[in-house]
Amino acid sequence: MAYCSSSAVGALCQSIMSGASDFGASTSPALGTVNAWLSSGCAVIEAKLGEKGYGAPGSTAVGYAWLADLNAFFAAARVELSRTSFSLAPGERTRGQVF
């Protein structure tokens, strides 16, 4: 389960999407990988909520959109980090690290 769709992640990663609006079988990373990262991000969010005594909110709950953004940022960071293949100067950050 995830709080957002892979297309929300694609919107954050337009620089590597080559004009596509969403991930698919032929994108790098592939849709299945992005969906796995979305599920992982959702699990982290729900674990943190559980630590504070809260359950997973419904889609109409106040703050759901904020959780969807957090979930998308988590997966976008993974997408960007999966594509990083260059050296950085000391103190410089990649897009994945920024997310």
C-alpha cells in the first residue's frame, strides 16, 4: 500500500523521465521497483505513526495529502539515487540526497 501513485513520483523526477508521465516496464527504474519503494516509504510512515499511537489514516483524513507528499519524496529520493553515477565535489548534494 502507498499514499500516492508512481505518477506522483514521476512528476518529481521529470529530469530523468524522458518525457514520460509515469514509470513503466521499460523505464529506469522500472514501475515495479518504484512501487516497491512507495510501499517501503508507506511502511516507514505507518511505523512512525504507530510509535506515536496513531493508526493509518483514511484518504479523507486531515493531513493525508502531506503523507502522500512524504511518500512521493521518499520514492523520488530512491529513484534519483538509483540514477546517480557521477562524482560530486565536497559538500555538494545530488537530487536524491535533497529529497
